[in-house]
Amino acid sequence: MQGEEDAGPEPGETGEDARRAPSAGGGTKTALAPGLWLVATPIGNLGDLSSRALVTLRAADLVLCEDTRVTAPLLARHGIGTPLRALHDHNEAAEVPNLLGRLRDGARLALVSDAGTPLVSDPGYRLARAAMEAGLHVSAVPGPNAAVMALTLSGLPPLPFLFNGFLPPKEGARRDAIARLRAAEGAGLSATLVFFEAPHRLAECLAALAEGFGDRPAAVARELTKRFEEVRRDSLPALAAHYAANAARGEIVVVVGPAEADAPGGADEVDARLRAALAAGESLRDAAAMVAAATGLPRRQVYARALEIGREGG
Ligand code: SAM
């Protein structure tokens, strides 16, 4: 069962073959199972490119990448001569049929993004989804991911967490997105929240988060795996004040602690959760079911209160 426990670059190979270190200067190509391989690359520190990633990139027939100017030097550094082709948000939909054809013909395609794990706020979902729906082999070589690294360094509860990618850059849309998260919290969500953010928007983003979520603990993780890596842990208002006074540089992840799980089931809490769920457009029945699940109270009791609130509102 070694192959099942230790899936190498090629299903069917032994784990030993899969762990074979690639030679720095190219050399013979290791066989790789046909299919689509989602390969994670470093988020800053080039030492984080795994040996499995190298084997896979070397053995692939084609490497699909977000930007050839980023991936070509990475491959050259390791003496990998696999052809490259750009696959990004602007051409992915158009390229899918052709790439599916290649996969059906038995091609080995590796997919990378500029940094980190492909598909995570990066291109590749459409192709991966289409390949799965077509019954083609899709696997991944896991590795760096800025969201998970920031979560683990934030000092905030790691489970459950909700990864949100980038908030909308425009103020109104960002406020609406934060209000939707608050409504979900009102209906019972209690998760650590993870956001990507650009440095020039960090201060305004933190101000909006502080306005929406109040005095919650949070963390700003910057330049992860790089020379000037920094994780600043403080309340949202304090972080907002800090970055309003000190412009941030580099790549950034913002992590926000979960909504307080107050003694569940208090009358105020039930009302607040019900009102938020109803305001978010849930039916009386669904709102009651969600709040009952979140508080552990009997559904009938919560539904009766939802009816009262519904009457007050009408
Ligand atoms: N797919 C990538 C991953 O798995 O981490 C994320 C790609 S997304 C387009 C790029 C954003 O990720 C950056 O704007 C930043 O918010 C975050 N990011 C990427 N590298 C980072 C790093 N070294 N330190 C902090 N944040 C990083």
C-alpha cells in the first residue's frame, strides 16, 4: 500500500521512486502519470520548492503558468527545460477545450501560478474543474500557501477558518462584503477570517474591518518566508492606527479573530442572530433552523421567537 500512502509524482510508481531527488542539471526525465498536476511554488523563499514539485515540473510535457516571466527563471534555476505556456484569467476559458483535448490524448500538464498554491486567488479553477468533470486524472503537489502560513502564525484560533481572498477594493463594496460576514456571524458563524490585501490598501482595509468587527484580535502577516518577514498581532483598531501612521510594504495577509462565542442561547443572542439571518434574506424557517443549530436550542422554540420577530417587523 506504499503507493497509496505516499502518492508520488506518478500514481503507480513506488513511494521510493516518488521520493527520488531530481538532479540539479536536468538529466533523464522521470515518468509521470498523464493528467493535470497542480504544483505549488514558493511564496518568497526559493528553498520552499519541494523535490516533488521539481520532479513533476521536469517530467511534464508542458508547464502552464500565470506569467512566463515569473516561471521561466524558476525553471531555468533548476535546469528544467519543459515548455511553458501562459494560462491566466484572460485566456483560461478559451484555452480549456484545447487543454482538455491534450489531456485526453495522454498529456502530462503541470499548472503553477506566480507564487504559492494555484487556484487559491490564482488561475486554474476552470481548467481543474473541467478536467475533473471530464473524468481526467487531476492531482496536486502541495506546498506553500500564504493564507495558511499567516493563519498558523497569527496566534488566532486556527479552526474553523474562513479564507476570503481579497476584499473588494472599492469602499462601498468592501463595506457590503464585511456586512455580509457580520450577518453570517449573527446567524452563527464563528470562524477566524483570513484576507489577502495589497500594501497600498492595508490601512483603509483595516479601518473598514475595525469598523465592521470592532475591537477584535487580529494579525497582519507581511513578507512571509522572506527576509523582512513580520507578523504584528494586536486589536483591529490598534492595527488600523499603526498602518495609518506607517505605510506597509510587501505582500500581506490579514487575519481576524472569530466572533465571540458568548454564552450561546441567551435571549439577546437568539434575537440578534435571528434578526441578522432575516435581514440577510433567510426565510423564517431557515433562520430558525440556522439559529437553532448555532445555539443548540430546540428548533420549535427558536421558530416561535422568529415568528414573533417577523410579526414585529411586519
Ligand atoms: N496562490 C497564492 C498562495 O497560495 O499563497 C496567493 C496568490 S494571491 C494572487 C497573492 C496574495 O497572496 C498577495 O497579494 C498577498 O496578499 C498574499 N501573499 C502571497 N505571498 C505572500 C507572502 N510571502 N507574504 C504575505 N502574503 C503573501
